[in-house]
Amino acid sequence: MKGTMKLVAVTVLLMAMVMPLQAKTDLSFGGQIRNQSFAAKTSFDTAAEYQSYDLLRTRFNIKARVDDNVTVFIQAQDSRTYGLGGYSGTTKAGSNVDLHQGYFAIDNIFGEGWGVMAGRFEFTKGNHRVFGNVGWSNVGRSWDGGTMWYTQEKFTITGFGLKIAERDPIGGTTYLSNQDYTVYGLYGELNKLNLDLFVLFEEDARKVLKVAPVATMTDTTVEKAMERLTLGLYYHRTHNKFDYEMNFALQGGKYIAWNQDNSSSNYLHGFEIDYGGMMFAAEAGYSFMDSRNTRVAAGVDYTSGDKTNDTKDKVYRNLFWTGHKFNGYMDYFVNGGPNGLMDFLLRGKTDITNGWTFLADLHLFSSAQDYVADDPATAAIETSKDIGMEIDLTVKTTRVKGILLQGGVSYFSAKDDYAGMTDSDPGVWSYTMATVNF
């Protein structure tokens, strides 16, 4: 915490010293304070009790615009759970402060339309189904890396390189080869067609000994732990009172299904598995254009599962999405379903009165392929696709000046196979949230 605050203080001081030398530097400040209060019982066990907790997120940012061409943005963040660690009400301080974003962006580096950005930053694209910042989270997602883009009236193309894990920094000698986890990609936005196309390549360069299906540990070759390619698109359009959006993605590549027993070698051991997952999501809505801004919509969200136990893994990995936005607010499926997921949804929105908005979502969940479940009645092992139903109700208001207030309640009715018991209790979750942006 002290280190980060010193960094912010030094940065502000340096900016103050440099500003007189810059003929065209505009400096601005901003931030956010957000409080979330929760009460939840997400276990289906009848003996489970409701739990309550509170989260606080505080952000402060500095933005400098230099010569109408370079933007510098620094955002410090404190994210905490009330009372966690026993620091509240004491003279001790918890380490919750981090640099959420710190980057520079150059608008015209090679000429008009060419730009670059480097540092730590949020990276969002489309409707957040693949690239999202998870703004609902008390921390949020940000990346270390860089991007370059070329933009024209009809299109924008963005290339990016993002580092997930650096395993041997600053010329270390722990490893003799690259061991990092890195993401590379291209993202194209075709404005006239309302279409985005992207290709994403992930590489976990850790070295693994690939063994034959018969685990003799004799026929081995050294492989990278994972190489995954994701190709996809995002389409969106509004026509008269209708709106549409669609996501589609295919995954390929390979990984080594390694175990933790590497006592006989400097490498991990495992079998090679090929990726083969698919994702499809679509939503169509109709806005009545009335005084209440009413909208109704229906959609489906599908991620593939795998029904066979072989060297082909057909499960789609949801990558870097904002899961809370898509598969129910209770977040049972931010890491995917028990074997892929099928989500049929209905949603509606209307203004109750001036400054008050009511939203309702209904999700019907099942797995894409059968998952293994224990029959809650007989304890026998069986397969099932049953999951359950979730209802999310939300109210928002801007009637109090200077602050956004919202709250909601969610109800999840689980099928016996998914709950793992008969006569299970439903999951219930509620929250209130107050956000002040300045």
C-alpha cells in the first residue's frame, strides 16, 4: 500500500514539475467510490444459513493530455471487504491498494489513424462476451501489455500482446527457456457491417513431457503446456424497434493434461489433448419506444461440453468475459457449467416512474452434455443434463442527485441432480449498491 501511494505521489509531483515545460498539457482528476452490501444463501443445503458481507471499492485517477496527441492515465484502487483481516477499528492497515491502470496512449504515432498504448489497462471489446473488464467485481480485470491500432471511417484493426504470467523475470536463471503465459490477438471492427472479427492465441510456454497413452514414461517429447487458438465474431444491429446481437467462437489447439508428480524429472508429465470447443450466444430485443422505455428480449447462450473421454476436449473455455452479465447474477457459472452450458433467457426492462427503472431476467439452465451426478435418492452414479432456473430482479434509481442507487434479489431453483440432494433449498441472493463518480 505504501509503495503504491508513493508511486502516485511521485507521479503527481513529476507531472507538476513537467507541466510548465509542456505547451499543451491538460490535467484532470476523477474517481469513484462504490459500496456493495450482500445477503446470500447460495448453497442448496437446508442447513445452510444466510451470510452477509459488504464490499468497498475506491478509485482515484489522474489523466494528462499532452500536445493533443499523448494521453497518460493513472488509476489507483483500494478494494476491501468490511472487517476482513481484523483491521477495521484498529491501528493496523490492510494491503488493499493496487495500480488498477497506468498507461500511456499515442494517437498518431505513424500518422493519422495509427495509435499505440502500453502499460496496465482495461481491455474491453464488443459486448464483453469474450473481452470484458468485469466492472461488477470489486477489483475488476486489467492487463499488463500493449496494443496498436489503425482506424479509418469504415473499420478499426487492433493488435495486442498481453502478459498473464511472467515466470522468470529480469534475466533470471531459474529456467533456460521461455516459461511465460502470453496472449496475442487481432481484433477488427467493421463499422458499416456492424461486425467484429477476432483471432486470439494463448501460449503457456511451460515445458511438459508428453507421454504416450500407455504411461510408461519412456516414449516422451518435450512440449509447451498449452497452445490455444480462438476464432470468433460479434454482430450487433438496431433496426427500427428491434435490436440484435450475436457472438460466435471456435477453439482449437492443444494442451498437456499433466499431473503434479514430477519427482523423476525436471519436467511435468502428461498426455496431449486437443481443443475443440464452440460458443454461440444471441439475443433479440424489442423496444416499445413508449414513455417508460420498455424493452423485452429473448436469447440463448451455449458453450459446448464433452461427452467422451478421449484425446479431444470439446469444452469451450470462456476466456476473459464478464460472466456476471450473461449467465445469471448469482454467478454460479462464471467458470462454465458442469459440462458445457445451455442458457435460455427472457428479460424485460421498464421505467416504473421518472428516474426509477425495473429489470427482470429469467434463465433456464441445462448442461450442453451429460455430467456425472450422484442420484440424491439412491446415491447411485448417473448422468444428467438438469441444472435449474434463476430469476433476477433489479431496481435502479438516479433520483438522488449525484449518486446511482440500485438493488436486486435473485432466486435459483436447482434440480435434484445438480443440487446433489432431494428437497433442497433454493439459492437466494440479494444486494444493494451505491456508486458515486466524480
